[in-house]
Amino acid sequence: MSTPTEETGFAHSLKLSDSTVYSNLINGQLLYLFYTYWDGVSPVRRISVAATRLADRYGEQLDLFNPPKYDMVKLEDTVDAIRKRFGKTSIMRASSLEKGGTFIERSQLVGGHAGGQSLE
């Protein structure tokens, strides 16, 4: 479904076939929507994401035709534990270290913004 916006942009939605707890699956679908509908030229001013029907980790329906996804759950738990113990920047994607990467800088801000320093 496509909804025109006031700015020259686009708004699209996508419904997953099943509820999920896997952030990689959600991220993949977000990238699919973005690269399918973005013209590759227009500046990106805002991206909004909303999610419903997220699943409880332990309430997953078993699938007889595909292997269990417990390794992905263990990986996400491990990444969360490392970040909780050593900080947000202790584990990140390698692309954050490339020129133009903003993850490290933005991790020091409140909600990705200057926060408390704005009154100085």
C-alpha cells in the first residue's frame, strides 16, 4: 500500500507472514521496502518504523520444514549482554568504522540527539 505524503516522498507498509522476535528479519524487510521504493537520488529526511504483533520469544510456533532458529536467539542475547556490560559501542557492524559511519558518535547522544547540551 502506498500513501502520498506532503513532501515528495513515500510511505509504505509490509505485513510479515508470522510474528517474530528476530531483529535481523525485521531489518531485512525494512531494507527491502526502502530500496524498493526509494529512487536512489532524493534526500532522506525521515524514516519512521512501527511494529505490531511482535512475538514472545518462547511462544514460537514450531515449523517441521525449517530448522529451529535458536542460534539466532542465542546470538541476539549474547550481543545484548555484551552491550549491557561493556556499552553500546563494544560490539557493532564493521560499516560503522568506515568513513561516514555515525554509530559511535550518535551512541554518545541522548536518543540520537544533543539532548542536555542544547541549553548551553
